[in-house]
Amino acid sequence: MGDNEYQEALKLGKKEYKACVSQGRFPYLPVLDDILSRENIQTEQNMGLMQIPLDFVVGTATKGRTYSFAANFMPILDADTEFACKWIALSDAQVNEGIRDPIVAYEYMNRYYVVEGNKRVSVLKYFDAVSVPGYVTRILPQRTEQKENKIYYEYVDFYALSQINYIWFSRLGSFVRLQKAVGKGAKDIWSDDDKLTFSSVYSRFAAEYESLGGKKLSITTGDAFLAFLMIYDYKDICQKTVNELKELVGKSWEEFKLLEHDQE
């Protein structure tokens, strides 16, 4: 069974590899060591065990693993390798009981780089899983005046209150606006219920938004969600059925396109 999965994953990997080469991009996984050698690091923080959003797992920690995968984490080694056998075994495990062993990763600028568990991430991404449990060490950069850096530090403050790591914005001030939009004061800690409700609403929104082609827009899903919360009240949205939410997302499409236009 896993053999077929591997062949399919291999096709996806080779396709991505070719696309990267033709566009002049690095065709393998980004390597954290290479990125950090150019940056000023302030400190490391142990974040413990958490659910890591797979969309934000983008690379590997060291060079050794990078050449087994294309830039989209799909495998590029032939099916008769030891690597392929291990990938297939993990694929079967995912189908039969689900992969539950936590990976080990570094978080840098809210993107995750795998120390242990690259094949697990590859298999889970292949099966479109949402998240993977992992032990995370956060690497904090020096504070700078760069927009990306400022947004990241707004995220660090927001995460301390909410423990939410799966939403991202491309504009300054968005995390503060989100805290307010869900009805919380600037320093209010989120309860477990708050987190569950938000996760449910955001994932439903994201599914509708992306099924309408949201990934093709240059804004993030988080940007679109925040714009949505500026039109409709958060408490009202929490009460909507899937069909009602779908209709509202459709109605808001022009807003999302305007947001994209604003950015340019």
C-alpha cells in the first residue's frame, strides 16, 4: 500500500524540484543553519511540547537531510533506497494508527525547522495533516526595525497570551487587533475554551476561504480572517453553521481582493 503512496509523493517531489530549478530557486529544503549564519541571534527558549502547524514546517535544521527532499518536503530519492523503505513504513503507520511520536524542531520567525522527524513531516504533509506534535526550541532574533521582525515580536507577545501559533499576518498591528476582535483586553490570557472556539472558527473559515482560491491571493489566510472580523462580529461568527459561514466568506470576497490591492 505504502509503495503507491511513495510513488505519488515522489512524483510531487520531482515536480517541485523541476519547478524550483526552472525558476532559479533552491530546489531542496531550506536549512536553518544557513539562514542563521547570516542573522544576529539573541537567545533560545525551550517551548516544550506543542502542536506544530504543518503549513509552517518549512525546512530542516542541518544540511545532512536536505538533499532527500524537494522544497515542498516531498521525497526525491528512488523507491529502492533505504530512505524509501522507511518512508513507506511511516506511511503505513499513518494509515493504520496515525503517527503520534513527537518530532523535534527549532522555531525561527514562526517557521519550523526539523531536527528529528523529517520523514514523519514528509508523510504527514503528503496526507494533508494539519499539525504534528513536537518539542520546540524557539530561536529569538535581535530586535530590528524590519517589518518582518516587528510582526514576529507582536506574534511572540500574542502567543504568550493565547498559545496560538497557526495564524500569521503580513501587516503590523494585526495580532493586537485580533486580540481585541475576539473581545479580549490587551493583556487577557486565553482560556482552554477560548482556544478551542477560536481553533474551530478559524479552521472552518480557512477551509472555505482556501476552497474559493484564497491561497492564490497575496495576503495570508490570517489577513483575510482579520478583515472578515472587521465586517462580522466574532461572537456572531461563532454561532454560524458551515453553510452560513460559506455564504459570508463568499460575500466578503471583494474585501479580500481589496486587501490584496492595498498591499501592492
